[in-house]
Amino acid sequence: MQEIKGRYIRVKLPDNLKSVEWRKSDSETRVQVFLKLFNKEREKNQVFVFADEGIFIANSNVKSDIRTNKAEIGDTSFETNELALFIFESSDVFLIFGENQANYVSSISITVESGISVNLFEIWKTPPQSSSFNITKIYLKPSSSLKLLFLENTEESSLVVQKKKFFISESSDMYGGNIWRGLGKTFVSEEVYLDGDESSLRDFHLCLGEGKKKLEVNYKVFHRGKRTKSFVSSKIILKDSSEIAFLEDAEIENSALDSDSYVEGKSLILSEKAKNFLIPSMNIGVNIVKAKHSASCSRVGEKELFYLMSRGLDRETAEKLIIYGFISEILNEFPLKRFIPKLPDFPQDLLL
């Protein structure tokens, strides 16, 4: 066993993790099944990566390379086969993890060339008793754009470790929406580098804790270019004996003049046994910036419940309505939100 130490949780990876052996494929079987979920037609500018099978499907809009690389997180390292994709046309990219293979390491890098827009759908569905370790690096060249819609749904006793890095060049922007749910254990290290002048980030996270779910997200955004902007928002709901730690940190380096950064987090606790660690922080190395952060933690208020119940609702319905309001506020900020109800295993009751 190899151990990865987070700030609040520790995860142990089995020694039998194997690196994915990547290969290009023209198989359409899984593609059609997946597209049917999204009610989308097959188009030439779509890219599919099925990490559990080690296959990718792409047309002339993408160049690819497979190379040996070292994957590291904490003190743990693996030698992996990295799939490198270079996208030259505006495309939809689908990354699918964890459906079939039980214990694997995957490494993927995606370069979005200048002036190109990409919609990225990242779906995680891990079977019980499985371990998945993934490293993803995404490079946005100047004047490019990325919209990300992410869903993770982990089964009980499963383990997911993710390390993500985003490098955003001059006048490029990233706009993300992320949903975390399930019953397993997840450890995430995510870093966003606003390297270019006037690059920007908007990233929204909805974390749903139930059962014995454990989730730790270590999220950092680095302002390096001038006039960069970032807005990072997380909303967390916990019930049963779930534990979620969300650490949000913005670092504004001395080269990032006239930059603007806002980090916020809100949590709603529905159980006495649930635990939440919500910590926004900032490190500011230059004077001419705008920077602020906020955090709040609350329970469903008796006054709100009383008001709704006085209008004829029973207690359970009133509580669900308050939770829905808490969730819908952030879901309305998501990119590609028309696809949210079509995400595999998305809890439809969240949409009423």
C-alpha cells in the first residue's frame, strides 16, 4: 500500500495499480450509448476518451501522442503512459472514467490551440472496491476558451485520486461547473494557473455528502499575468456521517498587477454526525489588486421552516424546498447547464 496524505483525510492506494495502455480506436458502440444519454448526434468534431478501456476516438480535429511520463501526487509517484491530445478545431471532448476497470492509473494532457473553444464533459462512475488514480493537464493557448461540466459519482468502498492542472494563457478563459456525489472516498488536488495577461477563471463546485462519503478538495488558483480575474465558488450539503473538506486558496503573485480574485464557500449541514471543513484563504504579493474571500456554515433554520410550514407545507417538503434553493443558486451559474439533467446518475430530485 502507498499512502497519500491530505490535510484532513488520508487515502491508501493498492500496489497493483496499473498504467493504462492507450490506443486509438474507431469503435462506435460505446460512443452511441453515451451520446444517447446527452441526446446528441454524432459529429466529426467530437473526441471520446474511455480511460477504463484505454481507448480514444478522434477525427482530424485532433492530433495525438502517447508518451511515458511520471505521475506524482504528494510523495507517491508512478510511471505512466500519458495520452496527449492537441485540439485544432472547436470540439466537444468527453472524458469517461471508472466504468469497467477496477484499479488503474491514467494520465491525460489536452492542449487547446489558439482561438479554439472546447466543451469538456468529464464523467466519473467508479464501481465498488475499485481504485482510480488520474492526472489531467489542460493547456489553453492564447485567446482560447474552455467550458467544463464535471460529475463524479462514487460507489461505496471505492477510491478516486485526482490531480488536475490548468494552464491558461493570455486572453483565454476557463468556465467550470463541478458536481461531486456518491458514497466513496475522493482526494483531489487541483491547480489553476492564470499565466497570461487578462486570462480569467470562473469555477463552481457543488458537493453532496451522504452515507460515509469522504471528500477532500485542495484547490489553488495562481494569478501570474496582469489584469487576471478569478471567481471560485463552492456549495456543500452534508447529511448522515459524510465528511467534506474544501480548501480554496488564491495566490496573487507580484507580477499580477490589477488582478481581481474572489473565493467563497457555503455549506449546509443536515446531520449531527456530518463534518465539514471549509477554508478559503488568500496570499497576496502585490498591492494593486482586488481580493476578497468568504465562508459560511449553517443548518436548515427553524424560522425558515416555520414560515414555509405556515403556508401549508409539511416539514419534509419545506426542508426540501430550502435545500433546492441552496442548490439551484449555484447550478444556475454552471456552464452547459442544459446538459445537467442528462448527466449519468444525476439526482433528478435536485431539479424538482
